Amino acid sequence: MRLREWRDASPRKDSMGPKVIAILDDALDLLGSEPNPDCWVVWGDDPAVRYILLVPTEAGLLSVNVRVNVPGEGPRAQGKLIRWNRVQTGELAVEIQGGHRLLNFQIENNVLRGKDDEAEVLSEFVLVVYDAIDGRSAAPRTVAASTGKGPIVTPVRATKAPVPQLPAPKETGT
């Protein structure tokens, strides 16, 4: 999902308010992200206070800690770029039963969980991360999906084009 689309999925309106988005845009720009990037939000226990934003980029994974309202200061974002060879991931695990799906994944000590429609979006996010770690293109294209909470944009993995093989040089006889 794109950063702006997380606003509709936010459990608290203030978590993704205009002031917070402005701070996030500045932090992401300084860390080398495109505007309104594909990302994953780890809401945590109290999204009205803090959450973590994970953004895959060509250079690595951006991890941005967001504090929604620091007393006397307003919103605050603290981020870092983790090079792909340093990103710590776990396995992608899925459980399917009775038409329901549950997906679990761990990245940089954050446990990501998705159920049903959210599982598809999480799966695509994880596959983009794995592609980037393996050196394949992590630039996602998007396909629209819907869960009833508003639009969800699912990244579709891009594949690396095959490298053409050049013919061997012909030997000339003398």
C-alpha cells in the first residue's frame, strides 16, 4: 500500500494526520525514498502514540519510528536506512483454514501479521523485500484490490529481464 492509503487503514485518525504526514515526507525524502512510497506500517500497541513505517527502496529498507504527538513539540520521525545485506528477516509463514488466511513474517524485530485480504497485501510486501535482498528489482507495479476499508494497492513483483547472450567470436584461419 502507498503511504497515503494507510491513512484510511489507520486505527486512529490522528496517527496519519497532515502534520504527521508532513514530518514523514521530510524524513523519507532525506533517506532517499520516492514521494508516497509503497510501505508497511507496524501499528504496535498504541498507534495514537507511536508506530513504525517500513519502506523498501533500491538502497535498502527504511525504518522510520514515528511519534504522533511529543508533548510541547508535535510529531516526530526518526529513521534509518538499513542496507539490504544487513536486513534481518524471518520466514514467511502462512496458515489457511476454513477460507481464512493468516500470514506471519518477522523483519528487523517487528512481527508483521496479516489476515484474509490483508494477508495478500502483506505477502506482496514480503516478496518485494525478498526480491530486493536477492538483488532483483524491487520496483513494484500496482494492482487495485478492495477490502471494504477503502482502496488497497497491492504491489506486483517485477522480474528481472534475461541477459542476452552474445555469440562467441569467430576464429579466422590464416
